Amino acid sequence: MYNLVNLQTFVRVAEVGSFNKVAEQDFLSPNTVMRQITALEEEFGNVKLFERNNKGSKLTEAGELLYEDAKAILLACEESKKRIIKALGVEEKGVRFAVTYESEFEDYSDLWKRIHELDPELKLEIVPVIYDFKMNKALWTDFAEHTDVLITYLSGHDFSEYKGLNYAGISLGKAKLKCAMSSNHRLAAKKTIVFEDLKGEEVSILKSTWSNVHGAVADHIREKYPDIKLSILPYFGAEGYNNCANGENIILTFSDLTKAHPFITTVPMDEDFETSLGLTYLNPPSPAVERLVNLIREELYGK
């Protein structure tokens, strides 16, 4: 019997034309994509479904035959679920959307409005999350207990410490490095800031497990700017934002921390560092989350 997750990945590769692009767009490892396609091929006695070369991946004759059937199977499953829910009078669950102090949720308000227009029956439930040490650990180790989706960093986010959970994501766009500080700080009035401006300052950044770009920024500072007093933190939370607002330190971030505290000013950095921000969710997703992800993919990427 077909594995629906493998079928979904097969259809994605067929439509995008690249294993690596699907892995990048869906924030899966290339090995995961390869493993799912290989498992599907093994169901047919190791029949090849794709021809791969340096230009991408193209369906074989067997792959062409499966492609139309796979789309029909996935559509039939979705329609079947809708009919059962309607027949039983069961109200379909919506999507719980975790929102933190610095969440970029409101930055994508136009996207959420378009999605609501496309699927008025899809429900979003906002779940406020206040970060502290306990919540930071609980959120990622028992994700489904707290939320269904969360906007976070996707560029090399290391989920390996949360054993037994398989996370996936879809990119919402790129975010450039910023510098957050007290509104009374000497640098707060500048239009842009460079690392040279931060010499002698107490500067904090999230640890590299949040994104490999955080690690790259920290390494760059250690190598090129040893006069910057750098500290690496597992999370910021209310205490971190209060310290920043009170002038105790500067935060290097990819988010606008003005949302986190009214006494914080966030200034763009004129440095070549950016990361991908996106929606993170458990894989395989619930039907409602899958609907949301597919709508986002259609709106942002046209596929």
C-alpha cells in the first residue's frame, strides 16, 4: 500500500523537477527526499521513477504513469476526509498558530488575508507563547501539545536535540541581520550599523542551533572583531528584552525587536548576513496544517 507522505514527496519532485529544490523549499534533508522516493520505487520492484542529471530530475515512463495516479490518490484522500467530516457533522480542527514577543506573524498579514479569501473555512487560532527556559524546552520537545505551527528560523535550524520528532517547514522569505538596543543608546539614531560600530559593546546572539547563520555571525565576530564582547544565548525571552531595553546589552537578531519592548530600537545592519524565516510544523502535518502549507506554497511559489 502506498505511503501518502512518499506520494506527496514524489508529486512535489515531479512538479519542481529537482530533489534538492524540494528539500530546500520544504526544509527536509536531501537524504529524506531521496529515502522517500527510493521507498516508493521499491514498492514497484526497484523501478526507477526519475532520471537524474546535473539539470535536475525528469520522470521516467513509469514515473509519468504514477504521477497522474498519485495526484488522483491524494485528491481522493482529501475529498474522502471532507465527506466523512461533513457526514458525521464533525467540526474540523483549525490551525493553532504560536505567536511570541517578536513574532513576524503580523508582517505577513496580507498573506493571511489572501489565504482566508482562498479558503474561508480554514481556521487559525492564535496561541500566545511567552519564552523562558522552561517554555523554550517544552515547546520544541512537545510541540503538538502547545501549537501546530510557528514562525522561526529555517536556515540550518538544528532539530536533532528533539529526538523522536520530525520537523518540516516552508519559507516565507528572507530576513537580514539587525541590531536591537535601548532607544537611548548612542547607536539608536543611526540609519544602519556595521560591526565596527559595536567595538567595546556587550552584544548577544542566539546559539547556532537556531540557525547556521547565527553561528556564522558569531564566528565572523570572533575572528574579525575580538573587541566586541560577544555572548551566546539559548533564547532571549522577556528577561533578555528587558535587559536590552535598559541598555545592558545589544542584541543581534533577524527580527524586529521593537515589537518585543517599546523601549527597544531595531536598526538594520549593513552586513552580508541573512536567514530564511518560515513556518515550522511537525511532519507529517495534520490535514488543516497541510491545507495551510499548500495554500502558502501556491500563493508564494505558484505550485
